[in-house]
Amino acid sequence: MAELKSMTPTQVLDVLGRVCPYPLVLTKKTLEKAPSGTLLQVLCDAPASAEDTIPKYCEKNGFVYEAIKLEDKGYWEIYIQKP
């Protein structure tokens, strides 16, 4: 399977500037509404969300995900594939 970051996202969710729990809540709501096969790109600058709550949510729900920290920009790009 290709790396998720090399694929074109179906949808982009920008939660920059939002603090916990909003990035996770908005990610959940977006994925619940999204059709199967959606590749969601989440732009997130909240470390707890990017490194903990969103990855745990993905693992619990069987979503394939990949998080890339953009050090120069100060935020993460999180790619989540909905099965």
C-alpha cells in the first residue's frame, strides 16, 4: 500500500489553533459523515491531539493513519483512511 501522505486527500480538516478536545471531536464528526474509502487530511497544531488522542481513536476504530510533523511549520499533517 502506498504511503497515505503520497495520496491525494478526499477531504481536509483544518483544526489549527484548536485545543483538546476539539481536534479529536471534529475529526470524529468528519469521519462519521464521510463515506467509506475517504482519505482525510487533518491539519493540527495541538500536540496532545496529534500524538495521543487522534492516533488512539484511529487504532481503536481500525483506521489506517499516518502522522507527519512539519517541524518548520509547527504543526502535524495527519492522514486517516476510513475503511
